[in-house]
Amino acid sequence: MDTKVTEGGLNVTLTIRLLMHGKVMHITLGARINISEGSCPERIVTITGPTDAIFKAFSMIALKFEEDINASMTNSTVTSKPPVTLRLVVPASQCGSLIGKGGSKIKEIRESTGAQVQVAGDMLPNSTERAVTISGTPDAIIQCVKQICVVMLESPPKGATIPYRPKPASAPIIFAGGQAFTIQGQYAIPHPDLTKLHQLAMQHPPFTPLGQTTPGFPGLDATTPTSSHELTIPNDLIGCIIGRQGSKINEIRQMSGAQIKIANATEGSAERQVTITGSPANISLAQYLINASQSTSPPI
């Protein structure tokens, strides 16, 4: 099936939406590129064109991200190289086809490309689209994007799609585990520029976990409405989330203030269900920390 989508292959026009943060690189490869409003921390990059042009554009993006990772590790003490990570924005009505019955399709894509693929359980704010996170080497990401394109072509969106539009809102700031984070939509984004502000905040003890009453941070208290968010983690990565004797998952719980429950392994399933409960800010930070653990922690 993937043979239909090759370099110079399908004579069709396809639109792929990509969610990025910060600077957006300039690409001209026969595809039409549209970049959303620049005042937002999140930017939507819309790539429209023949499939071969789209693949070349994604290849350039993935290679550029890898260059940035290599550059950031030049003077770093970190020994394990994090994977390249891209986030696609996909109509929710197409996500069922991407996941497949019992997760069969997404498992097939993971196994055949070597990339990690995760479909967000919730729709992006004020839209009918969901984020699809792809992590791996540039080659694995390109092969993964090709297979996702096949699914999108074979299973068009059903009904009207309300696109996700990032808003230039003043993002809430969370301080946890020695780092500062801003909340964008359902994600917690590390904010290195707020290091000094975090140090000042830490001078006002006691510093309690998010979700408990914290005099220094009005509004982030136990009265915030709670909800639950579910996500799936491949069995081969669950050890990175739990850590040795549960040390990592306990650290994530303490830093985020969220309740995190990992379901028992199910016979015949390659994934584990993870349920995160707390305020939107709790959940966002827990999601970020879980994703970071998958990228950087060795399995137990």
C-alpha cells in the first residue's frame, strides 16, 4: 500500500498541518507553505502540494531539527541523544483510521518505520483536530509521514473540520522541579527565560506541589476543576515512565501535582493505558514530563 506514495509518486494535492513552537524555517520545494500568526507561541505550518513535495519539505524540517539537537548537545553533559519530534494536526474524524481496529494500524506504522507515534486522546482547544506526535530519526519520521499520508488519502475527513488556531493569550506559568513552564493549550512548554523568576519564586517557602494551596500563585489551588486525560504508552517504553522502583513516576506525580495511574499489562496488547487526573495545568505538566521521560530516560 505504501508503494503508491513514493518520491514523485501520487499525482494528488494533499494538505498537512504541523504544530511548531518558536522560529519556523523557510521552505520552498514546490509545496505551498502557510504559517499562522507570529505573535503566538504555537505556530501552525500548513504544507500543501503534491505528495513528493510534502515529503521533501518534511525531510528538510526533520534534518534541521536534528541539526539543532546536535548543536544543543555540543557543550552538554547529556549522553543520550533525544529523538527528533514533530507534531501533526489531524482532523479527529481521521484519527480512528490512523489508529486502526484495536490499535492495529498505528502498531503497524510504528513497527514498519521505527518511529514512535502517539495520537492525543483530546481534541486541540476550540477545534475538531487532534495532535499526532511523531518521534524518531529523520528517516523514520519521513517513512512515518508517508504512511500517515496514505491513511489520510484513503480515509478523508467526515463532516466539517474546525481547524485549531493558536491564540496569543497570556499563558499561565508553572514552577516545578527547578524549571519554569508555560501552559499552551493542553501542553506544558519549558520556558528557560523564566529561570530568574523561578529562583525568586523559590525564595517564598513553603513551595507546595501544583494543585495545593500556594499563596505565591493565586488561582492554582485545590478549587480548580479536575478532569482526567488518558493516553497510551508502548510496553517497551513504560519502564522509562515508571523508573527504578517507581522513582520516575513518583517524581512526575510530585512535580505535576497530578494523580497518575498506569493500568496493568493486558495479554496480547503492546500498550499500557495511562490515566492522568488533575486540573488542566496539572495534566499539561504531567503530559510534558511523561513525554520527556520517553525521550531521555533509559528503560529500567
